[in-house]
Amino acid sequence: MSKITTNTNNESREWKPWEKNLFRFFFIFLVIQIIPIDWKFYKELFSINWLHLHFHDLFKLTKYQPQFFSDNQIAEWGIGGFANWVVFIVIAAVGAVIWGKADAQRKEYTKLYYWLRVLVRYRLAFVLVTYGFIKFFPLQMPYPSLSNLLTNYGDYFAWKIYFQTVGIAPKYESFLGFVEILAAFLLFNRKTVTFGVGLIFGFLGNVAVANGFYDIGEQALSTFIVLLATFLFVYDIPRLYDLLIKETPAYANKFIPKFTDSRLRNARKGLKIAFLAFVVLFAYKAYDNYTNDPYKIPHTPGLSKAFGYYNVKEFVLNKD
């Protein structure tokens, strides 16, 4: 289906045993988290009202991560979304052992490594685009309402303090979103992946730390994003070491795919068009929500004939 050529660096050398074992482990570990295998993903997909599409419908799909444990179990154990990672690690370790025994004569996984990097690049690009646009149009952390500004600082949860601090500077939040969108498009092009990964480390690394310290609730996802970026960066370490440390010539493109099959070329072009179409659709839906419904507050009627702001001292519901 495709023809692969390499430059003079001889990328098709025979891999060392530890390299093959490590690749098998990470191939399984990453694929089972990237490719939708969880029935709950398809439940979300088929429950979407495509005639009245909301940006949050697409946002939830791009945040997809398979879950073996319910949210109640995770909350009870107190170890967050990383509980699922234990299962992923066990599956990947067992699968790597079985794969190694069944494919012991294999000398290298150069082509498969390339396609895994493609999968990781697109997975990262999709999630970065969605998070980027909900910051570019300040939806994730909207400008604090008057009731929030009148709330005592000590009454806030930690994540609320973080959201209010960023939300009160909408232009800064838009800039953060632009950085994420730029990183996504740099990952979209094979030749600029290194620059995209650099932006992710500088920006998303900080986000992952903030998620942990402020208990925002996206620790597993943000850490997974950084992990994917690290996986992509590993490929560039040898040539960056040659260029920056040894100060010797380094080749920018070690692995150059040539698609000789017309069906594969058309499929590749179709995937790129689909990604760009998704970007346009999500950007439009995010902008529409920002202009018409920017605040995360209920739209159902509250107290009849009530208006203004109140300092509530006592709240009674069902005589309680």
C-alpha cells in the first residue's frame, strides 16, 4: 500500500531487544487509550443531536479516555482517573510479552513506529484544538460574574480560585487558547512536530501541574497529553543531541513516507480534510456559544418575581 524510504541515517537498522520490548509495551498502552474501545464513547456519539449540535458534544468526544471503573469507585479510592492507568499498564505488559514471543524474529518496527506517531499526532491535535477554542473564545473560564466577585475568597474551592484568576483576564485566556491551537496545527504537519511538542511542554506541562495542585479534575487527561507529547519528543532526542550538544550535522527528516497507492493517498487526503472540517465546525460552534450563551448558569426559571442580588442567611427546603 505504501513505500517507505529513508535517508543516509539508515533508520531501518536492527533494533536492540530492549528497544523492541519498550516499543511493544508503549504501542499497546497508547493504542488502547487512543482508539475508542469503550462502549460509553459510542453511547455518547449516538446520543448527540446532530441537528442541534452543541460545542460541548464534540468537546466530550475529544476528551474521550476509556474507563474500567466508575466515577464513584474512583472517588471512593481517592486515586483519581489514574486508577484506569493501572489496568492499561497490566494489559500493555501482558500484551508485549505475548507479542514478543509470537514475533521474536522481527528485527525492527520502523514502519509501525511511524504510523503510531501519526496516530499520536492526530489524537493530540484534536484535543488541543477543542481546548484551544474554548479558551480563545473565553468559555472554559468565563469572566467572573458579580455574584462570584462578591463571594468571600475563603469560600471558594481551589479550582474555582484558579478559574476566576484566569477568567478575569479574557485576553490572556484567549492568548493561551491561541497557543494551544497553534500547537495543534504544528502537530498536524509532520515537519513541524518538534516545534509543536515544544509548545506543549511549555504550556500543557504547566496546565498538568496546575490541575494537580488546584484539584481541577482533569489530572489524568492533562498528564496523558504530556505523555503523548513526550512520546513524540523521544524521536527527536538523538538528532537534537547531535545538533545542540555535539554540534555535528543532524538530519531533520530521517523517515520519509512515499504513498504509491492511490487509495492510500486519497484516504490520507480525506483524513486531512476531515480534520480541517472538524476545526471549522468546532470553532463556529464555540463562537456561537460565546456570543449567545457564554456563562455556565442554568436557564430554567428561578424564584418567581425575584430579582437582584441577595445575601442569603437561611435557606429552607421541605422544612429542612
